[in-house]
Amino acid sequence: MDSAGFETVCKITPKGLDRPFFNLYNSYMKVNTNNIGGDIIKANAVYTLRDNKTLKNLVLSQTILHVGQNTNGHYHQGQEEVYFFMYGRGSIQVGDNMYEVQDGDIVLIPDGLFHKVWNTGESDLVFNCVFDGKRNH
């Protein structure tokens, strides 16, 4: 496992090279739901936000939303998202709908719909998100 938390599952040795090398498009990456790798984008009293931008077209993001806090509501024109709730309890608004969420829940967020998350539990609410790679919030 490297310093960013990635494990190279398959190494390719191109013809003519005498040693394996890491090439993103010839290797598969494995991360863990607890450590998605990448960089911390923001960390404050509300949440910690980490983005793994290893892939060319998708970003894997993790939000650790602290007790009693909520995200800023926002929407993305031309962008869909998938939220995977890993730990904790909370609520999410997607468009005009409210949903209670907990570990194991997955929420699909269509293009252009407003969404906002609240931590209503007694511990951090952790969710991972996959989107098309153009962070606009």
C-alpha cells in the first residue's frame, strides 16, 4: 500500500522494461471505505472532505459530517452523483424529497437536483460519493 492509501492489485510490465511500473490505465486500484486515499479538500468544525482523483473521469469523495451539522445545500447542472452512506445516521434532501439515511444506504442524485445532508445521529455521519470529476462546489 502506498502513502496515499492505495494498493496496486495488478502490475503490468510493458515489453522491453525489466521492472514493473505503475500505470493508472494498466493497473487496478483498491481502496477501503475507511481510507479512500486522495487529498483533504476541506476540514473544519462542520465536516472533513477528501477527494480521490486517481481516475480520469470519476472522483471518489468522502465526507465526514460531524454531529449536529449539515452540508451546504447545492446542485450541479450536468452532473449526477451517487452517495454511499457508510456510518452514522442522518437525513438527505434530494429535490423536494427527504430521506432518513444510515450505514448501508445508497442515494442516487439526478442531474441538477438540489441536495443537502444533515447529521441527526450521535456520531459522525460518513458518506462516500462518486461523481464525474468536475467538482463545482
